[in-house]
Amino acid sequence: MTSPRLFAFGPYRLDIPERQLLREGQPVPLPPKLFDLLTTLVQQPGHLIAKEDLLDAVWGDVAVEEGSLTRAVSSLRQLLGRRQ
């Protein structure tokens, strides 16, 4: 069984193979780390994801501070909450 490759939520569509986020059909600029974070979150709806798992999914073996994750989540919330 393969994972979904396209996710829809609200006015958004996340196209994983194309690494693109669309809002009502229009591309939304999304830095690579935010794309990886969003992808990780949408692939596990309704589940809590451990902080360590998010850090690993987004930054891999690179050592980053917990604040990096906090800032990324905050940026993602702002971006998704923005009305155009």
C-alpha cells in the first residue's frame, strides 16, 4: 500500500511529488523545511508526533535546537492562516 501523494485541507492542496502547496489553485511559496514539516504532519492526521520525530523528519542528522522546530511550526501556522 502506498502513501497518498496529494492532500487536501481547507483551500489548500499539498502535492508531495511536485513539492508544491496550492491555495485555491495558486502556488504558495513554501521553504523546503516548511514543506517537509507540513508533509510530515499531513501524513499522520489525528496523531501526536513526537518532537524528536519531527526534528528527524525535517532536519535529519543535522543538529538543531528545539527552537528551530518552534519557529518552523509558527511560520507554518502564519502561512496557512494568511488570507489572500
